[in-house]
Amino acid sequence: MPVLLYYYCYNSESVINKQGKEYEEKRFYDNMKVIDGLCIYRQELSDSFVGSGLDRKIDYLVISVIRLLVRKRMDDEFIKMCLSFFTEINLYPLPYRRYDWKYSFFRVLTYTPKRILWWKRYIDTPVIGKIAEKIF
């Protein structure tokens, strides 16, 4: 049964097309709202095959948000707030899943908020920056 989960429409007034801290935070809130909606939808699914695919999509959306939190160097309190939200809906720390080695590696590297804040602080150093290019 096909279900419309996402519809794209270009809007020049969208927060995607605007710069500034308030717009970046709004984008994060919007992403978290989408993830929360997908989690609610997931709970209503009875098909385990479709559910496992949706679980994977949700997990990788959470990874995208975490990567952006580090790359955009959001402030520590905002990062902690986002992680707290994911913790409430059982998506952080990232659940143990057998997707691929990249997921497992990212899960270990970002297992605690302290680790994420460490990556944010040292992402611009030469050695850590090289590693972060591959991960974040």
C-alpha cells in the first residue's frame, strides 16, 4: 500500500533558503518533528518488513541531524536539547542495529553527548578534521 510520506514544493520564503541561527534552529526543530511523526507512524504499522525499512530510515535521519549539529557547530545547550529529544523517543544513543559498518562505527563514536561535543570542538584540527571528513 503506497503511502505519501513526503511532498516537495519549492518556496522562496522557506527556512531552507534563509541564513541565521534562528532559521538553522527551526530547520532542526522541523527535522525532529518529521522524525517524531515517522516514529508515531511506525508504531501503527503491523507489517514488520515495511516497519524494519522505516526503522532504518528513521535511524539514518537521526544520524543526519547529529552530523549537522556537529558540522554547523550548534551551541552545546541546543545539541543537548536535541539529544534529549531523541533519548525520549528511544533513538539516542543510536539503537543497536546491523545495518553496515559505518552505522556501527558512527554509533560508537557518538554514543554519549560528551563524545558528540568532543567531535564538535576538535573537528577543525588537522588530524581530527581528516577523520571527521569521513564520518561527519
